[in-house]
Amino acid sequence: MFEQRLNEIVFHTACMAARRPLRESGLWHHGDIRNNFYDASYIIAAAADTTMELPFDRMEAVERAERVLLQVVRLQDRTPGSATYGHWPLGLDPDPAEAKPNPLPAELMGLLMAYFVKRYRHVLSESLQAEFRIAFETLYRSDFYRTPLYHYHHHEAKYTAAKLIYGTMFGDAGLLDDGIACLKATLDRIKSAGMTEYGCLPWFWHWIQAFACAFHCVERQDIKDMLAEMLDFLWEERAAFYWKGTWIGAHSRGLAHDIPSDGNVLFDYVQFGDFSFPETVPRVEYAGLLFYPAPDSVRALAVGRSFPAEVKKLVPPKPEASAYETLHSYVYVEEHYAVGGMWERTLEFDNEQHRWSATLPLTGNGDANKAFFFHPGAGFAGEDSADWRHQSEVEEVLLHRNVVMALYPISDEGPDYIVGCLPKGRWLDQDRAIFGQCGDVYIAVYLMQPYRMTLTDRAWRVISPGRANGVVMEVVDGRAARQAGMADLESFASARLATKAVFDQEKLAARYETTNGDVLELRCDRRDAVKRSVNGVPVRFDGYER
């Protein structure tokens, strides 16, 4: 079953690449050098599989792919003493030959190149193999990866894998020992304290790819055993926040094509396979070429979860941010949706933290499958921005099963509005309330202030002005709604308007009785006096584990 899904990705990507015309430079892509390497890899992998029927000429496509690979590899900085020795440029416009080296490509592409050559050496030309050997020798001597552990993040994960791979490749016992020590320390750290990079895409997949490359490239069984333990842990972490191809809950970081729609799904597709191959694939990397099977228990957790379920996780503070307390991540999972996020706000790189959302089934076409609100912060490009990220620190939340309450004490300095994202579906526009149906899921949204809705190419955008603002969102399964006498969207809206959220703008407070009869209250009249209660009992963080 894994092989079939891997082949599907290889076929799809190779066919797309074979049809893509080369630019005048002789490359397919100028936006990211790595995309040239990926496309060429898939063409060679497809051509090497003689059982795969291809709609293009194998020999011609491979010759083109090798020319691209030769050009990509030769763009490496091989000048001894250079500050960027061993690195490749990232963006290639306007002239690849003049593009300045960047530290990012070597981190991941260097590892994937080692795996690619090891697996496909038998079909590569002697000239390309020789060029790769020079590239690996340059990477080995560059020392960019010889750094001590501190952050325990995706960059250091790739450095650790590099130490293991290059130490094995060049018989460097000292480097290999350093890699083993870093691998053990990283594994001990994340198993005891947890991962600071929660829901972090695509960088979580860089963890997976880095250590999978090392697993397939190293020779010593004791190291392979430790790498298997690392990969098992990573897939268990992934399974905890997995739901039908989506990442549920909070994200420490994310790219625009993963918020508000889960787009980076192909590694999940191979491992779990419980959703359809997407129409839109914004990022492939090595999802079809590099595989490590997760334990059966992990796949059972991911695809065989009993509903309803709660996921409560403690997230450690980053080493460089000692002022932050431990974070609390909460997700409630039902058969047709998931709701949850992070109780606390913390500053992430490029201000990319995504606090909370309701998650619906994948659309597969890039349309939003998440519903959420936020106050804009640093990096936000304005009301009409197509980027749904970059939230400010102005938000207090209460997460309870299928409900999120959020209050926004907005100062005079920040934008005087909040932004909402609602998936495409049928929505009823009411006075300070919005009721929607997406598939067999109903969503009730209540706002403290008036709002306006605009349909964009991916989602409904909601803008609600006001220096004091608040939102309550409840998600209800269609079957549960019908059992409660709410047979359609209109009856759902009518019933929920009867018990709508009550806001106090002056005291900045909200009160809401859920469809289950729970009474939720959130108050934040002063930032140092936030009060949250469920049925009159103050909220406590019980049951949260590493």
C-alpha cells in the first residue's frame, strides 16, 4: 500500500516536470533552486522504474534531468576560504550564475542528494556522479553543520543528520561520534521536554526527511536503531495532531499555503493514506522518494482514533526565550471536525504563530479548511491580504471541547479591527452572528462588534472593527444537530440565536451557553486579570502531558 502511494507521487511529479519547459538558463525554476533538484530527481526515479508506464520518452527526459542536475550542483560555492563555502544560492533570478549563496539549500538538499546518489547511482552518468562527489567533499569540508546543540529545532536536526551522513561517507570517526552524541541529546530532550516546534510546516517534514536520509545512509546498526527511535517518536508526535490529512490545533509557524488550507500533505498521504490525492500540490520535496514506515501503533492512533477525543500537550519554552512559561496545547477531535489551539501566545520567527482554529476535512484544491479569527500583528499586509498569518499578541482565549471564545483588548497603536477566516460553504449573515454549513458540519459565530464579509479565492474574509472585540465560535456535527431538532442550517441558526453569546464591551467579557448546556465565561478587563470558567469553575490545566 505504501509503494502504491509512493509511485503515485513519483508518477504525478515526474509527468509534471517532464512537461515543464526549461527557461533560457537551462533550469525549470528560478524561485527556489531546490525545486530543480526535486523535479530532476522524480524524473530519474520514474525512468529507473521499468514497470512504470510513462507518457514521455525516458531517455530524453533523463538527459534533460541530468543537465539540470549538473547545472544545479555546479552552482555550489567551491571557493576555499569563502564565507559561503559549500553553499548554493536559493533564489536564482535574474541570472543563476550571479545568484548569491544562501545557507538554506545545503541544509536539506545536501542530505537528500546523498540519499539520491546512494539509491540511484546505478542509473546516473559518470560525469554527474563525479560532480556529486565534488559537492559532497565540499559540503564535508565546509563545516557549516558543525555547531553545538542549543535550540533543538529543525536546523540543528539537519546538522545532526549531516554529521552522521558525512561522517559515514568520509570515514570520519570523530564527526560520526559528534553526530551520535547530538542525536542522543536531541532524542533525550524532545522525549523528556517535548518539541518547541509544534505544528511547524514545512519544517517538521525537514526533521522527518533529515533523519530518514540518515537512516538510509548510515551503515552501523546501533546508529540506525537510534535513528529509528527518533523517527518513531516524530511520527507519534505527528499522529497526535493528525486528522484525515490535516494538522489540527496550533502552529508555531507555517507557510501561506498551509494556513488556512492544509496543503503540505503528501508525507501524510504516503504514511496514512486515509484521504484522496489532492488536486493542488504546493510542496512535494521528497515525499514520493524517501520513506520510513511508522509503527503500526502510530498509524492506528492517526487513522483509528476513537471519537470524541481530547489532545492535551505541554510545549516547552524555547531556550532563547526563557521568559516564556510552558505552553498548553488543546484540541478536541470529532469524526467530522476538530477544534483547538494554544492557550498562550508566544512570539515565533516571522511572527507566524497560528493560535487556534476549527479544522474541517481537506478540500484538496487549496480552499480553506480552517475557520479562525485573529488581531493583525507584525508582518500582516492589510485587510485585503491573501496571507492569513501574522497575529498580534492581543488575544485571550478559552478552549472548551467544540467551542472557542476569544477577546481582544486592542490598544490605540494596533489595527482597530479583527480578521476572520471562514471556509467556503453556505453562510447566513445575521446581526453580529454568522451561521454556516460546510459539508455535514454547522458553525455558529458570534461577534461583539458589527462586521462585513467578503468572498476571496480561498475563503470568506470577515472584518470586524472595534478597539474592544470578541468572538465565540461553536462547531456542531450535523448528526448531533439533527438529533437536537436542528434539521437544517435555518433551524440551527434559529436555535442558536435563542441562546447566543452575551458580550460586555465595557468590561470586555463574554458568556456563552453551548449546545451541550455548558456555560462558559471569559473576562479580560485588565490584561493581568484574565478569568476563565466553565460552569462556574475556574479553568485549570489538568491532564496536560509532555
